[in-house]
Amino acid sequence: MHRLAAGLLAATLAAGAAAQSPDWPQARPITYVVPFTAGGSTDVVGRTLAEKLQAALKQTVVVDNKPGQGGGIGAAFVAKAAPDGYTLFGGTISTHAINASLYRNLPYDPVKDFEPVALVATLPNVLLVDPALGVNSVAELIALLKKDEKKRTFASSGAGTSTHLAGELFADLIGVPLQHIPYKGTPPAMVDVSSGQVSFMFDQMTAAVPLLQAGKLKLLAVTTPKRIALAPNTPTMIEAGVPGFEMASWQAVFAPKGTPKAIVERLHAEIARALQQPDVQAKLHDQLGMDLVGGSPQELATLMAREIPRWAALVKKSGASAN
């Protein structure tokens, strides 16, 4: 009797969801949550996609920045949102891979609380220093860090981000203890590095381009196994003398768990279509160095299944913690 009642309830709920799906997204504006401050790579991706989704769906898409805790504050907010297609999340390697092991009391589950929608792009991290630091290579930076304890600080866009773990990996591989200085996003971290408040940082090329062009930051290396088209003369960390240093960040879109499959599929289709448009490719790939993917929900789920244990191993080895 109880099973029958439960079955009828499930069928009723499913029918209700199916009945509502055809009306989506006309009921109200869609909120696209970016879990970092404005100006960083996740924000740039979010605003670019929001504009394209708004045109395709003929509904307002509002970008809502909710920074903090390595993207965890925004992720927890979306995890609790109604699974009706009106809340989207700009997820990253931090929110949906690294945080799972870095935080002991994470207020959301990156797998159980979300529906993968699309793998948007992959992008390299780069090693950035203040030009006034007086180093012109990774080898010179390492020599300085070994010699001067006061210079052993690195910034990140937040505890638990790939920029944080890149610094932890660097410290582990060169055998020098470093002090992590977390910020609520990339822009304020870069400002403090460029002004000499912190010695260096790893971050995406996306936000670094303007400061590099202005001569306020110096680029020493990229973290991917191959050099990048945006900086072909810049060596990889491995080429620069740090064997084993390999890292690539990624950007993705998620929805709350239980969002109707039809809505998820429509969102993925529109995002994949947007990434093929020349203006989007010019902005995200040509100018900011992102490799655009447009991967399916299943491809994103597969990536997470591979990345979560990989980063857990690094977190354990480095002893990194955000608690």
C-alpha cells in the first residue's frame, strides 16, 4: 500500500514537472550564479553565456555574483534552489572538484546536488609576479623564495580554487614552505601582487591580460603541458624546471539536481550553439586563451568523476586545508 502510494506520488510529481516544462522559461527571469567576483574568468564566461541564452530563450538572464569560500557560497545557494530551470550555476574545477576534499564541512555535494549541463571550456593557469620583484624566470623566483623568507607569499582567488592548489603544488615540488593569502576573487588578488603586497600568484590568463599589457604583472610560465597560443614564447612550468607541474582549469554550467531533463538538454544545446558563434570564440578563445568545448552533460559528469579523486590526492599530499 505504501509502495503504491509512493509510486502514485512520484508519478504525480513527474507529471507536474512535465506539465510545467513546456512553459519554461516564460514564467520569470533566469538567474545565473557566478561564485566569484566580477572580472574573473568565471564571471566573463557567465556574462557571455547569459547574453547568448537571453537572446536564444527570449527571457532575461540575470548574472548574480556570490563570491566566497572558493566558490562554495554560490554553490551552496544553487544546491538549495528549486530545480525548475530558473537557476543556473557557473561551476569550475574549484567548486566541483577541489572543494570536495579541501573542505571538511562542505555545505553542498558537487555530485548529488547538481545536474551537469555543459562543459564550457578548459584554460591554463599562468604564473604571475610583480615586475618589481626583480625575477625574470621561474628559476630566479625559486632562488629568491629559498633565500628570502619574507617573499614566501602567494595570492589566490580564494581558498579551494585551482589558483590556491597551484601554489600548494608549487610549494610541494620546490620544497619551500609558502604562505597562502586568499582573496575573494581574482581582481583584488592581482592588484595586491602587482603592487608588491604579495610575491606571486597562479591564475587564469583571462583576467591577467590587461595587467600584463600595462606592464603591471610579469608572466613567467604556463601550467599546461604544452605552450599556449596566447603566449607562445612563455615556457611551461615543466620546461621552466619544475618537473611534474601540470594543471588546467575548466569552466562549466550546472543546474540544481532534479532539473527536468528536457530543460537541461535545451540549455546544453543553446550553450553549445553559443560557443560556436564567431564573437564568442573571438572573446573567449582568441582574446582570453580558453579552449572552448561545449561538452555534453555526460562528458561533464565523466570529467568530474576523474577530477575529484585526482585533486583529493593532491590535497592530502600537500596538507592543504580551507577549514
